[in-house]
Amino acid sequence: MINKKTGRKRRGQTAVEYMLVTVSLLFVFTTMYKALQYSVAHQFERGGKVIMKVYIEDYN
């Protein structure tokens, strides 16, 4: 026999657990996205400097 109060408490606990997992995954993926975005932007900047260096050397 299931107690109605216990069932409600367990459902509330499950909902809170799902919300905590969702928030933690959102934090992890947001951090990973920002790190990837920084890395790609840094690589484009380095590539642009190499290209500009080649153009300057060819111009002189």
C-alpha cells in the first residue's frame, strides 16, 4: 500500500533531482562551448597573422 504523502514527497524529490541534473549538464555544455569558441577564435587569429605575414613578405 502506497502512502499518498510519501508518493508526493518522492515525486518532488525526483523532480528536484531532474532539475539539478539538467542545470549541471547545462553548465557543463555551456563551459565546453565557450572553451571551444575561444579555441577556434584563437586559431583563426593565428591563421590570419600567418597569412598577413606572407603577404607582407611577398610585398617587400
